[in-house]
Amino acid sequence: MIKKVLIANRGEIALRIVRACHELGIKTLCVYSEADEQSLHVQLADEAICIGPAASNLSYLKADRILSAAEIANVDAIHPGYGFLAENADFAEQCERCNIQFVGPSSQTIRDFGDKARAREMAAAAKVPTIPGSQGVIRDVNEAVKVATKIGFPVIIKAVAGGGGKGMRVAHNKVTFQREFVNARNEAEKAFGNGDVYLEKFLENPRHIEIQILADHHGNVIHLFERDCSVQRRHQKLIEEAPSPFLSDDMRKKMGRCAVKLAQAAKYRNAGTIEFLVDKHGDFYFIEMNTRIQVEHGVTEEITGVDLVKEQLLIAGGAKLNYEQKDIKILRHAIECRVCAEDPGRNFAPCPGEITLYYAPGGHGVRIDSHVYGGYVIPSHYDSMISKVITFGRTRELALDRMDRALREYLIRGIQTNIHFSRAIIRDPIFREGKATTKYIEEFLNRVPRDMYITTNDRQP
Ligand code: ADP
């Protein structure tokens, strides 16, 4: 059993981990940058150590400083959260060498799935369907043209090291393909220090549906059903829900079984997410596996009643899974909106600064995960997400009605947010009918008048 954990992250996920630890009686050490001293996670942790200036590459990405803090405070585990070092195989390996439990899979697993072309091969080997595409990495442009023509346009060129919606380019025909291919390679080299790319058929109107799994160190693997994350802006998720309004029970079972099969084949352990694209016929294809807790894990917690972060900590401590597959049931519907400090009126530009007034919604069926409060100053150095609001209820309609009223209750002054934008989506008939695909936001922005989703920061009626 783990006794003390270092939380190598910030913001709402750091607070989420602190909360899970406190319920389990595990001591917490938060590391933080100079910009985060006032953040709620730092204040609620048992101990906190400043590890550097605001810039992430001088603090949250500094493995050596984090490991020094771990040594000084004598922790037995490190929880990486998501982002930063969560999928950095070298960091996980350093933890292994220092005999500190990395709360996640082994460094080798992270390395394998971190290469998206390799992950595709692993999925194919486990007989999990993948999108038609190149066999691994292609470096030669002429060879790439041949393969793209064979796959059939449009194709998507993807960086093997890509993530967070970055490192993808779509080519609609042979003429644009050559240029996009060269640009994609250069861009990937610059952004990820690795220019390798692979090709996939570009699916026109898919849904993004992912399966949550949990695996212990004793060979037990279960899935906790799906999350539908089709509502995305620039390949970044904005609204997530579970269960998916699109899946039949039969498809749900098939996808769950595939996810478990892949995790077993990879000897996976801890929490992970297997992401699929699903076409209008209901055919599903693996796109990648995320070897960490996801931002949207809370919707799964609310539909199943399983605390995923606690399970992660228990698994890392060597415990057997608390659940068998038959124990996991969909008890209700849940939906999450990501609240970001950004201005939809200025093309969603980040909006850091002081929150002068803050009131978060509450009441029956509402969960808020957030590290901010009135008087908090949002630093400009990090992701713009400041809060997650999850609503749940017996039916999808109830969860949606609750989200509508929860978003209406939010009161955030001093900065702009996307709350009004999210509320316009929740009230949109196409979304309510469960028809959103990954094209939805693009189409929404073309269809809906701007003043329907741009706010002057006033409370909405
Ligand atoms: P990342 O690792 O950056 O999150 P993913 O491979 O998970 O990248 O893809 C993110 C999103 O990009 C998907 O949810 C989907 O909207 C879009 N996408 C990725 N691959 C394809 C594809 N082959 N066809 C259509 N859309 C795709």
C-alpha cells in the first residue's frame, strides 16, 4: 500500500488526486511552479515544494527536480496526472530506477503506445480493427503518394509522436498531398523532435468513442464502458458524455471486448483509454491508446460509481482490482463540459487574468472539479481549462437539463469563458438528438449566429 504520493501536475487534476489520496489515507506532496502558489491543490496538499519558475519546461517538465523533491520528501509513488510527464516513458523509467512507483503502466508500455504507428501495429496484431492506412512510418514522399492513392483520398497524415490534437494534416487529393506531407513532417520535427508520420484514411463524419479500462498487476483487466467525445474543436475535446447516445448494446459489448483484448495482449496495467473512431454504419476502428488518466474520466466515475483515481493508486500499490467485469454497470447518464478561460468572440483566444468573482453551480446531480476561486489569478503559462462541470441523472435528458441549468448558474467575472458557448451547444437540437460527430463544432459555428454563443460575461437569463 502506498503511503505518500508526489503529485507531478497542477490545476484541477492535481486537486482531484489530492482528494483521492486523502480518502485513502495517503499523504500528499504537491510540487508547484512559482505561478501556482495560490492554486487550491497546493493549499490542500499535506506538503508542497516549489520546483521552479512558471514556464513548464523549467518546472512541471523538469524530471530531475521532481525526482529530487520525491527523494527529499521520501514518497513511495508519483502520480503524473495527464499532460506534462504523464506519457513520458523516460520519466517513468527514471521512477522505476529510483524504486518509486509510477502511477501508470510500465515505461515500456508507455513507449510502445506513445508511438502511434507502433500502437496501430499492436492493435492490428491483437485483431482490433484499425483504419486502413500505411504499414507503419513512411519517410519518402513518392512512396507516400503511392500509398495515399491506394488508400483513397481524403487521407490524414499523422505524426507518430503527436498528441493533444496536434500533428495532423488532411489531404483531399494527390496535388495537395505532396505539400501537406512535407509540411507535416517538418511540423512534427519542430513540435515533437520526431518528424516521422504515417497515413490513415480520413473518415468524413465519425464519432470519437473511447473505452476506459482498468488493469491490475495480477493480470485482471476490466472495461468501464465508453465515453462519447465527438464534440471537439480543432481535434480537442470540449464536451464528453457516457453512455454514447449512438451505441447499441451489441456495439458497446463488442468495443468493450476489443479494448480488454488489446490491454491483455499488451500486458497493460493501471488505468488506460482505448480510443476509437466509429463510422455511420457502426463500424469502429482503433486510433490510439492513452496510457494515463483522461481529463474526462469523471463521466465514467459518475455512471459506474467507480473512483478511477483511487483505483489507480490501489493498483500501483499492488492491490488486486476491487471489481470484476460483472460488477460494472451503467447506473445513469453523465455529461461533462470543460470550462476554459478563453474568448469565443476572439476565436477562442486564451483569457488569463484575475477571477474577480466566482460562484460555481451546485445542487442535485452536479459535480465540479476545479482549482480556482474568487480572487484567483489564472497564469498565462498553461492550458486554459479552469473547471470541469459534470452533471448526471437517470436519463440523458435529465443530465442535459441539469447541465443547462448548471451552466446558467455559473458566475465568473474578470475573465471571459466558453460557458455561454457550451450552453448554446447543450441547447442545440442537433446535439440534444445525439447526432454530433467530430464535424459538429465546425458545422455549429457556420450555422448558429455569433450572438447565440458570445457573451458579455453577464449572467444569462
Ligand atoms: P491526439 O493524439 O492528438 O489526440 P488522435 O489520433 O486521438 O490524436 O485523434 C484526435 C482526433 O482527430 C479524433 O478524435 C478525430 O476527431 C480526429 N481524427 C484522427 N484520426 C482521424 C481519421 N483517420 N479520420 C477522421 N478524423 C480523425
